[in-house]
Amino acid sequence: VVIVTASRNWDRAGEIYGALAFLYGFVHSSGGKLVVRHGNARGGDRIASAWVGIARRSGARVQEDPHPVRPEEWVRLGKAAGPERNQRMIDLGSNVCAAFCRDESAGTTSTIDMARKARIHVWHHIYGYPAPAPPTCGATSTRATRPARASTDSPSRPRAATSSGSPRRRPCVHTR
């Protein structure tokens, strides 16, 4: 089982398709079936859902396990409905959590933390940075490598505005 957690504004289907294809190859080589669990939100979750459909039509042994937030949950819980759904997905258990984070997404970041607390391996992709190495046996975390900062940058200080005047967004950050 792979949990896919992704920012709602993630638009790079190739990275999600590539990660799921890699995990499928690993599971398939051992005779298993890949189960893709996601929150069915717009963005990366729907990209993962599309990959499952493509893979199934080509004969791959994959199963989709969507966990959308129901409208009555949004009414009853408000903004807490998303994190509660994410915790339910984590509580069901998984071998790996493939995380695709853009613009410091609170939902993706909190799901990464939940997965780590549950001792689920996190394969962390950060928008705009090179893809991290795939998971390996015994690894506890795989994360995209960020370029080194200039010595004058402070990790807690936001970066300067771009030449167009719009502020640069820092990539997804979270506690370890």
C-alpha cells in the first residue's frame, strides 16, 4: 500500500506517474498488487487516481483506495476534516507514503509528519527540486535534495522577491 499525499496545486503529473510506476515495478516483481490510497482532492491526488486508471487499462495489478472527505464532514468539522481524513488513511497502515509538496502545503506537510510518527517510510518530493532517490530497504526517509543556500540566508527568513516583484515561496518544510 502506498499513501499518496500531494498539494492541491501540484501539476507535474510525470513525477507522480514516475513514482507510482517505480513502486508498481517493485511490488509487481515480488508478485504483489499495488494499492494506491489517496484523499481524492484536486491536484496530486487526482493525478494519482488518473495513473491508477491508466495502469489498470494496460493490465497492471493495481487497486485504488480513495478516501474523499464527505460534504457532511466539511460541515461538521470545517478545516479539520482534511487532517482527520489524512490521519484515517495513515491509521489504515502503509508501506510507504509518497509525498508531493508545493508551496508549503499544510495538508501535505502534516500528513508527512503523521506518516513519520506512524513509522511509515516517506518518499518526499518537493516541487521545483530534483526528484529524490527511490526508497530502499531499511531507509527511514527519502527527501529531495535542495540546492545549498548562500551563507547570508537564514533558514527562518523568507527569500527575497523575484524580479517580477512577487515573493518567492519556500518549498515544503516540516519538522523531522
